[in-house]
Amino acid sequence: MPPKKRNSGTQKELKPGAEGGSPDKKESPELSVKKHKDKDAEFVTLCKNLHVTDLVCDRAWTLWKTVQESMDEVTEGQKKLWGACLFVTMTDLDVPCFTLTQVLKAVNMNVKQFLSLVRKLDVNLDTISTKVNSALTRVEKKYDVMLALYQRFEKICKKTFSLDIDGNSLSQSSRDREIVRSCWTMFLLAKGNALQMEDDLVISFQLLLCAVEFFIKRCPPDLLQPLYSFPSESAISKVQSPPTRTSRRNQSKAKSRPPEPQVDLQLLETLCKENECNTEEVKNVYQTSFLAFLDSLDLSRSTDLPQVNSLNQQYNEHYLKSRDIDDRLFLDGDETILPPKIEITQVERTPKKNLQEEDSVIIPPQTPIKAAMASIQQLRGDLVSSGDQPSTTLATYFKNCTIDPTQGMLKRLEMLGQTFSQRFSQAVGPRFIIIGKQRFTLGVRLYYKVMEEMLKSEEKRLSVQNFSKLLNDSTFHTSLLACALEVVMATYGESSFKAGGYNQANGSETAETDLCFPWILDVFSLAAFDFYKVIESFIKAEPTLSKDIVKHLETCENLIMEKIAWRTGSVLFELLKQEHEGGAAEQAEAPASFNQPLQHNHTAADLYLSPMHPGLRVLPPESPAPPNSQHASQPQNQPALQPGGQTPRHLKSNSLSLFYKKLYRLAYTRLKLLCSYLLSFNPELEPIIWTLFQHTLQHEYELMKNRHLDQLMMSAMYAICKVKSVDLRFKTIVTAYKNMPNTNQETFKHVLISDGHYDSIIVFYNQVFMQRLKTNILQYASPRPPTLSPIPQIPRSPYKFPNSPLRVPGSNNVYISPLKSPRMSPGIMTPRSRMLVSIGESFGLSNRFQKINQMVNSSDRSFKRTLDLGPTPKPLKRLRFDVDGQDEADGSKSGGDSTLIQKLAEMSSTRSRMQEQKMKEDAESRRE
């Protein structure tokens, strides 16, 4: 869908239930049927019904012909594909002709099915533009949020109103239906009026509670459940303050309960408690946003229920402006908006627990809202003991400094707090500046907490208490605060990578309403390379971080290494320039050390305070790597003597060395995955491609400026396959790349060619990559090719998850996981587990342990959760590479080894890996 324009002119009203009228006749003049006699009559009829322009009709027909020629076979109905082509064309041309609901009705498709169909049009990888792809992502994310909100709305209605539930739609009686429809429609209006971030689940849910509170106060008592009804024994009446004059009048009336104009705090507390939502946050949303919305409708002082027709009329205007989905259809159980039936079938086919009915405890999966509320509750619970001011321990560290950093730190926090709140409200909505302040307050608490743990760790490591240099470093404080705020926003779901990672909106309107990383870096004008320095230490200093948050921060770190740190003006280029000016033999990281484990000895203090350490002469790749301990104990900024008493020619950046170590490991991990998709028959090419890839990152790092790591990876793969006479087309590479995790189609469709000029990855290869590396590439075709670079050792993860479930060796069915804290139950930690055992707590009868043994020892494959009931799928079955339809799948089948042999081999391999890992960890702990 085209970017949402909230301040556009008033659109022509669309009557409820009618989906045929033209939203804007000025922009969508009547279609001239005579001009389109060369087209299929049914296609022209569809265009006429959707009120498209002649231009859109022509372009969509041309697109349809292109798609028709590219597809091996048309599996979908023509009308559905026509609708998809019209949607793509309308979005690309930014000509508003119809809403998404109108085209869904016209082609009789569900939202998810239609979005999937539009993506299938991209057969030749040039059909779907980045603009269309961004629109698809926006619609999908918003739909997922609205579906979760409506499902929770249904549950709230059951608990709040005395309504009957009929199938997928709420009560069918006229009065009940009117109340429910009014409440949901008012919420939709409030959300559209207040929120600029359409996919913000948490604030949207808080607005929904505000709308429910508004209707409860105005509902007749006979329509309310006992908890919310008028009688004095209700929970609300028990906690109400002494009766006011209004409430005494209410006690004498049984017909209705006129509400107070302001928010009913007791009622709101009850709603929040029932829905595990923070009352203070909902109260602020009510007072700052919802009341302003009510004032705009002249409803804030009204004691009557709003009229459905009036709300519908206003929502029509909003719906037509957005050209989006009509979310009122949720109330009708409309097939175009409900989840596809196949998804429900998949859930039903998931194997049940292997327990008797009397012993089984069914733990339902968490809904998106429940998961969000639980994450927020955990974060706030972890910060209960942390104050808004430095603790006594932190204050002592500050006083021990040569220069007390307290005043500078407080001034910095005040300035950054104002900046953050203002930018937050600009992105989320103009009335949410107080919510921004709340987020910042939580971030400051986490900032103080992590800082204290870092200093304690440094004191233990260095046996010093004066950290004046570190605590007076503005960059360190800003980076630490930014990391804390990123954790807070990720917990609230406001910084998400569901769209495929870093937002590359390139200045479009959507970028203004996106808090996804690296938004926080732009707010604080913080260099990505400086932010990267604190991530690892932050994770180690805060063990209560959930696994999802740790993964989020790890993704942030990967995004920095992949692209963000390579922007023009980055300090990374200056450091690399200094490294290379020091001598031709010098480099950011010695290839000889690739196959060594990635050490985690560097702390944030090392990277901020001691960015320079004595550079060691880089040995040839075939030479043994110098011991790490040689420079580990050198005094800060003091040059170490080389053998023979010689002083090195330059100082080497500590932070740059660690950056490149992680960069190489990330690069090789992604290359290895792509090779597994494409070169399973040519495994000997992987180390050659890696050698070219690594050479490019080391010696031709300027190619990374304003580009993406994966662009060099794909180019290196194509180049080596070309000189080795392996038939691998760029289209094949890109198709496989799309199936990799955390990828974005802009990576191969929008590549920098020259200043301000962007084109596809193929153009980049021909005009830039090949021209720069032609001589080096051709060497791999000679009888004496370059020496291969060592393969980096890939750890399981650079971060340890002490609370993550660990699989018991020799079994795919049993996992052990330590309790994270006393207040967390096993059910919360593993909602999908077949059987939960908490060591140290009462478990039950001994026969339950026997059932565990039976489950472990059983070879019944029904334990494995799968939706594929057929034979083992081919590795590359999904990939349709070339135009001629050639399939790269090797079609190989698994061997005939017995289940027992496979389990024994797995147990042996797992035991060996665990022993090796333990030996490495013991060695590291002794060094520390």
C-alpha cells in the first residue's frame, strides 16, 4: 500500500458494507472501456469495478503478460493474479484507486493469501519493487497486530459484557451488537487518530482498554458482568473512594450508571489487572491521548453511548484515506480478514502430549498480547530495586574518581531525555511525549543497574576503584544509555526486526514512524562503531535479560557489522586507513588467527579507554599465529617490544581487531549457509570463495562504503563460479539468498553503483566489483592460485544463555533448563513442553519419571513435531532457479541406518562436543 497520508483532504464517504464506490473521482476518473478492447473482457470488468484509471489498467495488463510469460504454470486463478497485478501497479504509481479490502472482496481472497500471492509475482526478481515490498510488509505487520487485538477484544467482551458469543462474531441481538460494534469502532478511530505507528501492539492494546472503560461506564448494568456491574458487591465498588454526589444519585437508579467525565481509576485498575497491563501506563495513555480524542468527538463529558452511525461515518473517512483493510469486518467474521483455515488445521495437527488424560496439563501457547505483557512485567520487575538516581554503590564509585562525573552525567541525561521524548513523540504520535518519558525512565534505571555491574566486574578484574577516565567518557555513557533504551523499546515491541532487519526506507514517510534499530543511534547522534563496543559487556553485565532480548542485541550487532558501521563518515574507515598506512603487511586481523576461538576477554572499558594497543607484525597465513597473551598484560598505550628490541611501526586498534574478528565469523557463517543451498555438489569452491571474500574485506574495504556485507558475498560467489566454469546464475544466487534468515530484498535490488546512483546486484558486479577485483579473480583460474585463507572457527554463539534449555545428550525429546527466578514458573518458560520437571520442587508420583524414561527410549517418530507427513523433503525443493524451470535439488534420500545407530552416533558426537567445550571454558576461566 502507498505510504499513509494522514493530513490529506477529505475523501468521499463509502457507505458501510458497500465496496464498489470510487473513493476519489478526481484521482480515479471513469475507465474508458473502448480503449481496452485488446484486453480480456473479464480483466477490464475487474478494473471497472475497482474504479482504476486507464493508466493503471494498461500497466497492470502489461505486468500480467510479463508474469504469465515468466511462470512455468499458472496455478492460481487468473482473476486473483489480475487483482495482485492491479495492487502492485497502483502502489508503484501511487494512484489511489481502491482499498485493500475492495480488491480482496473482488478476487475473493484472504489477506494473508493475497499478500503471499503478490510476492509470488516476483518470478524474475524485478517485478516487485522495494516500494511494493515495503507496503506488503507494512500491511502484514498491521494486520497481525489487529488480529491479535481483536482476538483479545473478544475475550474482554466475554468477561465484561453479558453477551452471547456466536461462532466468530459477537452477539447477534441488536442492542448487544450495537454496543460491541460501537466499542470496537471507537477503538479503531482512537488508534487511527492518536497513533502514527500502526503496528505498535502495546500502545494499541492500552487504547483498547481505554475504549472498553469508556463503554463500561455508560452501559446499562444489566449488560455488564458482575465484576463490572453496578451492585455494591462488585470488585469495583469495594475499592471505590467514598461516594460522591453523582454516585449517590446512581444508587437510587437501577436503569443506568452515568459516568464521571474523567477516567475511573478503580475501573481502569480492574481492567488492567484482568489483562496483566500496567495501570500507570494505561492511565497516562488515557489522560494524554484518549481524552483528547474524546474531546475531538465532543464525547468526553457525555453520559450517553455514542451512536454507531456517527462512528461508522467517521471511520469510513479514515478507512478511505488509508486505502487499507476495513477492520470492522472482524466483527462480522468476514472470510477476507480472518486467519486462513490452513493455519488452524496445522495447529490441530500438532502432536499432543504423550500423557494420559488425567495426568496431562494443557498449557496453551502465549498470544502476542500475553507475551508482550509478560515481557514488560518481567522488565519492570527486574528494575524494581533500581532507582531513578545512582545507587549508593554507584555514588561511591563516582566519589572515588579523580574528577567526579556526577554533574556531567546528570546534565547529559537531562539533555538526552528531552531529545528522546521529543523524537519518540514525533515517531509514535504527538500526544505520546509522556510515554516517551516513561520509556526513558525505565532506560535510565537499566543504565544505572548495568553500569554498576560493569564497574564491580572491572574492580574485581583490575583491583582498582578509580574509574575516572571511563566515567568521564561521554561516548561510553551515551552508548550504554542507548543500549539500555534499545532493550526497553525491544521489550515493548517498538524496535522489531520482523521486516527483515534495518529499515532502508531511504527517506520515505515510513521511516519517520519506525523506532527500529538504528533509530536510537540517530536520536543520540551516536556512531554505530561506538555503540557496538558496549553490546557484549552489556549482555554479560545483565544476566536477567531474556533470550529474545539477547538475540535482539546480537542482531543489532550483526546489522552494525553488515552495513550500518560502513556508512560514509564512519570512524571505522579512519581506523582502517591508519592500519593500512602503518605498512603493507599490517591488517585489521591476522588470517592465521581465524581458526582460533573467539576470546571474550575485552570489556567495554578496554574498548573505550584503550582503543590502541601495540600492533603485532602480521604473519603470513601459513605461519602460526602469535600468542594472544603477548600484549594482554601490556600497560595502556605503551608500545610492546618486538623480538630484538624493535618497536612496532604503529599502534593497532583493540576495538578494530575485535570488530574484524566478529565480522569475519559473521561473513563466513552467512557464506557457508548460502553455499549449503547452492554448492552442495561443489564443496571445494567454498574455501576459494571465502578467500576472495576475506581478501575483499581486508584489502578492498572501500567497497563496503554505503553497501551491505552480503552484496560482496554474492559477488564473490558468482565470480569464483564463473572462473571455475560452474554454471551458477546470479538469479539463482539471489533466489537462494531470499530464503536466508534476516535478509531484505533491497540488498540485491538497491545497490550503490556510484554517488547517488543505485541499481541491481548484477550491475554492481559488472561495473564495480569486477572492475576492482578482476586481476585477483583471474588468479583463481591460473595453475598457481592464491593461498587459501584459513576458515574461521564458528562458536555456537558469542553470547552464553545460562537460562536456555539444553538438550540431554542422546535425546531429541528431553531438555533441562534452570529456573531463572523464583517468580517464574516452568509453564511460563516452556509452554510447549511435553512434560515439565523442576528439580527441587514437588513433581508427583514416581510413575511420571518412568514415563520420561519411556519417552526418551522410545523410537516412535510420532514424538517429532512435523507437519510434513510425506517422505524426507528435498533440500532445495522450494527453489525455482532458472527460467527453464531447472530444479537444483539433488533428490538424495537419507541412508538406511537404524534409529539406534543414529542415536548412538549422535550421543557420541554430542558427548565429544560437550567435553571439548568444557575444556575450552575451563581454560578460559583459568586465564581470567
